[in-house]
Amino acid sequence: MWKKTSFAAVAAVAALSVVPAAPANAAVTVKIYQGYGAYLTESDHAFQCPTNEVLIGREHYGDENGITGYTCGRVYIDGEQITVMKFPLGDAMKESDSFFSAPENNAIVGRRHKGDENGTTTYYYGTLFWKGRVVRLTSRGWTIPLVESHHASMAGAVEVMTGRRHSGDENGDTAYEYGTVTLDG
């Protein structure tokens, strides 16, 4: 169910338990389920996925007074939900010339935006863990450019959002980077 809400910045520390790792060649099953989502006014919002969820989709309709929607996902490996250790906000950047790609093996967990295309955008990101192991995000790739003022983008079946770039105003292009969830190198 979609809810409109605003989120205060959260400094969460994930509680990780260290257990012996499974053999590197052991097959695992990855499943991602749709989690929390929200629709917010683009020009003034801060959104973060709930604890242990990551972004798997974004959509936007209109200009800076239009609506931006976010979809979070819950990642499970062999039936156990992963843990996400969130980091503080990245650097603020001008929206009309923005490029963000999370560090290696990190997923986007939220975004904050103020103003129009001349305003600032900042991303929240986090590292995924399963049974004390860092979850790898491989085969990272960018979508084709989409018109910002009327688009929706969603990750593939076992992918999470790792980046976003945008140029221009609401008629400019937006593209997303997605990575595949895996334990393998």
C-alpha cells in the first residue's frame, strides 16, 4: 500500500552476526519482494526505504511540482532477509547535471531533493549483508535514457538500484543503473 510520508534522516547501524561462510560454489536462491513505496512532491522531499529495504524503482510525472514515486524491495537469500547498513547522505549535487553511482556493492536506499532542476539532489546508500558476508552487486548496467517528466523504471527480478543520472529540466533525460544481487564474484 502506498503512503505519503516524509522521513527524517536515519543513522541506522545494522546488527550483523558473523557465521561461517558457505562454500563459495554453493548455489543460493535470491528473491526480491516489493516492499514499501511512497508518492511525494518532487520539489521538497526526503525519502528512505525502511530498515533492510533498498530501492528497486522510481517514477516521476510532471515538473518539480509533480509526483515522484519510489518502490523499495526486500532482498532474501535462501529464504533469509538481508541486512542493510545505511550510510550518511552522499554529496549534494545540482539536479540538472547530476550523476550518482553508489560505491561497489552498495545499493541506493533513498533520495532527497530540494527545488527545481537548479536545486540539489542527494542520495542515501547502503551495503547489503547476508550471514555476515557482503552481498555482491554485479553486472551493473544503465537503462536507456527516459524523459524525466513521464517515466517509470523498475529493476529486473534479482536487481536493485545502484545509480541515477539526470540532465536538464523535467524534459531532460533520466537513466538508472541496476545491479544483480549475488554472493559470487
